[in-house]
Amino acid sequence: MAVLSLVTIAFLSGNVARDLRLLNSASSDNVQWTLSQTEVEFLELEIAIENATRAAVPNLDDLRRDFDIFYSRMTTLQQASIYAPVRAIPEFSYNLKALRGFLDGCVDKIDADDPTLQAALPTLAQEAGKVRSNVRRLSTSGLSYFATESDMRRENVYITLLQMAIGVTLLIVALILFTVYLGYLNRQNVRRRQETIQASKRMNVVTSTALDAVIVCDIDGVILDFNVAAEQMFGYSAQHAIGGQLGELIVPDHHREAHEAGLARMRQGGEKRVVGKGRIKLEAKRASGEVFPVEFAVQSADTAEGEIFVSFLRDISHRVAAEKQLVEARDRALAGEKAKTDFLATMSHEIRTPLNGLLGNLSLLQDSHPSARQSRYIKNMETSGKLLMSHISDVLDITKYDAGKLKLRPVVMNLSSLLQDIVDNQSGAVAAHNTTLTWGWSGPVVEWIYADKERIQHILMNVIGNAVKFTRDGQISVQLEVVGDPNDAPDIQITISDTGIGMDESLQAQIFDDFMTGDSSYDRNVGGTGLGLGIAQRFVKALGGSIEVASEVGKGSTFGIRFPINPVKAATRNRRKTDRRAPAIRGSILLVEDNEINRVVAREMLTAMGHTVRVAHNGKIAVALAQDQRFDLIFMDISMPVMDGRTATRAIRASGGASAGAPIIALTANVMAEERQAFISDGMNAILTKPLSRDAMSDILADHLCSTTQHPSVKLALSDAIDPQHLRELRETLSPDAVRSVLDKFCAEVDEAIDFMQRLPDHSLDQIANKAHRVAGAAATIGAAKLRAGLIAVEVAAKRSDAEAASDAAARLPGIWAETRPLLISE
């Protein structure tokens, strides 16, 4: 601002000096006097002419002198540069030309001899009289111009001086403001200096009292500051540490080389690997030589002396020890959880095995035409046995959920049919309590969904059954409502309301706790373990939903269940799958079971159905029998001495014997989800859970034994090449024609792919990998597990650019396909 003001004043001063010079120049040239003198000299010329005319002896020399003076004056006005602006005035120029014409016309007469000049005097007087007015106007116009110009110059000087005064004033104001601003900055600097001093003092206090060690060093690793915490942590005094090398004092020997290399790299402008990277765990060394774990953070700062590094270090020895103890405790807890799970699985098997014998014998006893009294006893024992089995299942479900091992098994299901089955199941208890049970949809109906039918059934059975138990002479209603867009991942809201005894607030807060049985006046009449609602809540959470309750004592309770659903199109079933009770073909069956009671029960059931049964006491005997004799189906127990069922299954599948392709059904009391998958991976086709029931066994036989009247050749059984679950779901979802079309397309695609891969040198490995990947996906959908594994082997080898391994894997595909294709066609 000041510089700009000074430049402006200098510019204005130049303008004033210039105008003054112009004014001075106009005065020195006597411009106005010359114009005024023009008229005087013309009058003198006129007087000289008149005197010469009147005199007897005229003085012609004076006349010629006055003419020359006037002539010279006109020449000056016509040629002098100072009069150039005036000559540009039309009036001045016109009069100047008139006078010049007068002078040019008189020159010859003036320069003639005296007699001639004397004779021309009257003419000269006359001509002079004509231009007298021109002289007057010439002088007046010139004087007027220069007077005006003088006024303008004075005005310019005035303006320039005024501008200079304003500029000086602004400069003074600016200087005042600048002075005030400098004073403000000075006060700010003083205040900041004081704040900096105070901050420095506070920082010194903070670093000196900090619990973390604070160490400051330069780019060469020389320690510049060492706080009290650092003294306590490392065992050095600040006086001893400051000026020393950081690496020599606190860096362990096995980290020293890396530390020196890092400093050297940073001195050369290289990467700062730990600076500004947050807290890092490392090791440090005390003065005693002890190496201990630390957590440190490093930041850099630029100072007048160069770059410095500020390190904050914390001794984490106690934390590391605590973490180690926590890890050990976690490992012990996990081991204990696994032991508990294994124990429950084993106990499940051990309990279910005698239960299987008990319930199986009761079923056989029921077929022996007992008396009415005996039938009632048998029915009571069967009910007790099933109740005991239900309690075992409840405990196992709780254990699986709490251990995070509860796996959902979604299927295509009809929600309305499921609810109707539950209502029908509860109809006897409802009638006994003189209660009405109704259900219905509110709003759009979405019956077919893809969900875990078993878990949903368990939830609804527990909640509805609970309402039935605690409602006398009342009403129970079940309402289903779809929440959200039915076409875009909606939720299902199921509301179960009853007019039963209700619950107080304290009971509502605990109703979903395990072993909570309520506090009603007739608890002893309804019984129960108190696990039902706890299991229901676990299953609802596993489905991704929630369950809530609202109740009032004496007025009833309302349970709200909500979870997401996946609506699907209605499933279509083929005839064979629809008729679940259609009798199976009479077949040759191998029963592998180590428990004598279970063997007797299962054999009696199968024999009563018309099948031929061969018995094996362990897996080793079963493998030998399956090698030499063809069985239509094998029931394989899992837990057996000598050789367990899984090992035996793998041996039968790999043997290539007479029954290598026979369906193998697992008999087990262990229903853990991961175990089910393991059984299928071993080559088993399905799982039958103990205790065995005639209905469940009939369903298995209907699925895996079929009539050969339409196919004279013996039907191929599903082997480990096919996953029966995938084919079953495919047939339950699609129509028979659609299934046939899908399988035909799949067979054609596999034939083309195998032919493509047999010509490996003609194609790139990327093409082979893409082809194998695409067909493997289709094989997974169909359930061709063995073929899918072979294709994945080709894909992996091709992606690894291992041409030899890819060729070997592709060479095995025709054999796998030869085993798989007949199984698909026969289906």
C-alpha cells in the first residue's frame, strides 16, 4: 500500500513539473505580446502610409521599414512552431492567409523606386484599410486561444496538485493504518511468544510426568531429550542418556543392524517405515540388558537444527503376559466346548441306541395283535420314549446353537401346509382344553418359500404348543402377514395370540430363558422342561429374525415372530415323489449294525416289508460281503468296532466290487450338520436317524429302491458320482419334462467339453480352464459331484500353467463320465 502511494505521488509530481514548465515556456516566448504587437505594427504601417501620402516630400524609408517589420511579424506567426496550434484555428488561419495575401501584393510596390512607390501610396492605403479587420481578428483569435490554453494549464496544475494532496492524505492514512497494524502484529507476536513459552513449559511438564517414555533424537540417532518415564523404564539417567546413541542404549542387539540401516536410509531421503505409522509392537533393552516388549510411536519434526524424531514408548510386558493367558484360557475354553460337544454327540448316540431298540420293539410288539390293555401300555411307553427323544434333541439343538455350529438346511416348502399340519397335530389337545385354534393370512398370501422347514416347524410347534398348554376354555389364533414387497426379500410376521393365563412382567423378561416353566396354577398338569421357547428363540435368531412377547395376567399372551423369507414358485413333484407311501421293490438288503437289539429290530422291520436281509456285525465284514454279493441297498451304522461305517463306505465305493454302486444309507444318532455333510462326502446317499421308525425306513426304501418292471435291466444305484440330494431337489422343483430337458442339455455339454479337453495341444490353457470352470458349475447344479471334482482338477492345473497335470486330469474325465452318465439317464 505504501509503495503504491509513493509511486502515485511521484507520478503526480512529474505532471505538476511538466505543467509548470509549459507555463514557463509560454511566458518566455512572449506569445501574447507578439500577437498584440501585430496589431500595433499594422497601425504603424497604416500611419506611415497615410503620412507619406499627405507629405509633399514623403519619407519612404520609414514606410519601407514599417512594412518590413510587419512582414517579419507575419512570417513569425506563419512559420514559428509555437504558433502551430494557433494556426490550426480556422479563424486565425483565414485571417493569416488574408494578411499574407496583402503583404505579398505589396512587396513589388514597396521594393520599387521611390516615384513608383509614391504613386502607389493611395493603392496601399486602400488595401491596408481592407485588411485592418483581418489584423484585428487575427490578434483577437490568437490571444483568445492562448488565454484559454493558459487557463487549461492552470486547471491541470490545480487538478494535479489536488490529486497529489489526496495521494499524500491517503499515504498518511495508510501509514497510520500500517502503524496500527504493526502494533497489532507486535502484540500478537508478544502474546504468541508468551504462549509458546507457556506451551513449552507445559510440554516439559507433560513429558517429565508422562507415564510413557518420551525420547527425542536427531537424524543421526543422538538422544536430545530423555524424560523421567524413560529413566524409569530403561534404567538410565537423563544426564547419561542425552548425547548418547539411541541404538546403543535401548535397541536390542538383534535389532541393531535394522535400526542403523533405517537411520541411514532416512539420512539419504529414503522411506520412513515406522515414522508416522501409529503404534508398533517391538522389543527394547534395559540398562540391565533385559529385553522386553514395548509399544511405540514415532513422529518427525523439522527444526532450525534439522529434523528430529520424537518417540513415545510404553512397556507392555504385563499386557503381553495377560494376552498370553487369555489365549491359553480361550484355547482351554474351546477345547472344553469341543469336549462338551463331543460328549453330547457320544451320549446322544449311546442314549439313542437303546431308545432305538425300545421303540423298535414296541413297534414290532404293536404288530403282534396285543389286547386293548396291552396296546394302551405299548402306546404309553412309545409316547414316553418319543418324549425322551425330544428332550435329547432339544439339548443337542441348544448345544449346537451355542457352539455356533447350527446349520440351516433350506428347502422349498409350503408355509400354509406346514401350519395346517401343526394345527391338525394340536387338535386333540385343543379339544381336550375346550379351546378353539384358528389360523389365516392377513394381506397377500405367500405360501411357497425357500427356508429351513425343520427349524420353522420346531419354532411354531413350541410356541403354538405352549399357547395350547396354558389356555383353557379360550381361543388361540395364528395370523401370517408378509411385511414388505413380496418380490423383494420380504419378512414374514407370524402372530400367535391366546386368551390363556398370561404372564406378569417378571416372567415375560425370563420366558425365553432355558428351563423356565412359568408360574401358573396348573403347571404340574402341563409339565415340560422349559426348553421349548429358548430353542424357539435360538432358531428364530438363526433364521435372521426376532421373537417378542406381550402378555397380561389373566388376559392371555401374544407372541410375535418375524424373520426374512425367500418366496419361490410353487414346487411341482413327479408322481413317484408325490406318492411317499408307494411300496418299494422287494430287494436284497445288507444291514450293518453292531448293536444286537438294533439289528433284531431293523431286520424284523425289513423282513416284515418283504425284503431279504443279510446282517454284518461291523464294517470289515460288510466290505467283504459287498465285494462278493450284489445288494440293492446297504444300511450302514456309523459307530462300530473293528471298522466304522464311514471307513467301510469309502472302502466299498473304492473296491469296484459287486455292490460298489449300491445306495448306502447311514444309520446314526449323531445329527450334527457337519457330520451329515461328511457322511455324504464319504459316499453315503442318505441318513436315517435313530431311533428307527417304520415310516422313515419306508420313505428311504421308496427313494432308493424302485420297480424294474419298466426297465428289464437292473437299475443303477446312485454312487458317490452323484449327490442324490441335488437330484431330489431338482425333481421336486421342476416338472419331469423339464428335468429330462436339463439332463439332456447337460449330457451334451459334458460330451462336447470332454472332447474339447482331449485335444489339449489345440487349445490354450486359459481356454481349457474356462471350459472346465463353466461345466463344473453345471455339474454342481446337477449334483454330479465326482465329475465336478474332476473338472475342478483340470481347471486348477490349467490356471497354474501345468500342462502335464491338466492333461492327466483331462484324461481321467472319460472314465468318470462313463460312471456318471448312466446314473443320470437311469434317473
